[in-house]
Amino acid sequence: MDALLNLAAVRLCTESEGPGKRFALWVQGCLQHCPGCCNQQMQKIETAHIIAIRDVISLIEKAKKTFEIEGVSFIGGEPLLQAKGLAEIAFWCRQNNLSVLCFTGFSYENLVTSDDQYVQLLLKNTDILVDGLYDEKSPDTDRDWVGSKNQKVIFLSNRYKHGIEYEKKERCMEFLISESEILSNGWPF
């Protein structure tokens, strides 16, 4: 049976959620509830949009063809709560020359000692992990993609050079405007 994901949002192409052009998945649900989180509407553990992994992969293929994306970003909510489905997507990305960036409130040290096989598979197929709880009292304006100074950018492969998170001189925010709504992502401050 095809694994399912509970998603809050999807962007076929973004340049503010990791290096280069990326496909971004925001998962629904987080147990951390960090004060000041910019995605508070994604914290509640509730059904948002249930989608099959094969359908997500079809969207990624479309984004790769249409926008020439270089990778996929997993954001939340808390991606590690849906490690099984995201591990499957990350494995597919690795097989199709797409990088993976994963944001998590969990520490890398705790994740590498987890006995959850899907957490381990996700880490194995992730290129960059941004870990740590968001601390609203210590915002980070020097590094790209990172919310607060306590969070770490951990390179789990050699695909990107260390320090890439400092290359942009300005934080960016994107807006997607349709007939019915205005959506934003990126640095919210």
C-alpha cells in the first residue's frame, strides 16, 4: 500500500526554502509548539491534505521538468513526525539527482540514535538538516533558511559546501498570488 502524507502546503518552486530552486513540502502537525513559530497554523495535529507518496513524486517530477528544480525541502509542522513517507520521497530524490533539505525541531544528536528505521532512512538520504527548536528571543538574520541562532545547519552529504547558508546577503520572502488567495513563504520578519 502506498504511504500517505498529511500536508499543510506545497510549492512547486521556491528560492527561499533552501539552496537554488526547490520543491517545498510543509507537513501538518508538530508537537514542539515553539513560541513565535511562523507556521503556527501547521502545528495542530489534524488532517489537512492527505496525499499519496506517488502523487507527491508526480508533482516533484512536474516541478523538475517545468522549473528545473535542484532539490526538495521538507518543512513543517514537524517533518520527522512523518518520517516514513518523507524517507520514501528522499530516497526517490537521491535516485533522481535531487537534493534534500529537511527542517526539524529535534536535535541531530537525538535523531542519529533513534531506533526508528524511517528516521534513519530519511537522514541517509538528506543532504542538509536544519535542526533545533525555534527560539524567538534569538532570531538569526545572518544565515539563510535558519530561524534562530541556536539552530544548526548540518551537512549530511558533500553535495553542498559548508557556509552556503551565509551566501545570500538578504533574507527573502516570496508571494504566490492567485485569484482566491495570497500565499507567502520564506523569512517572515
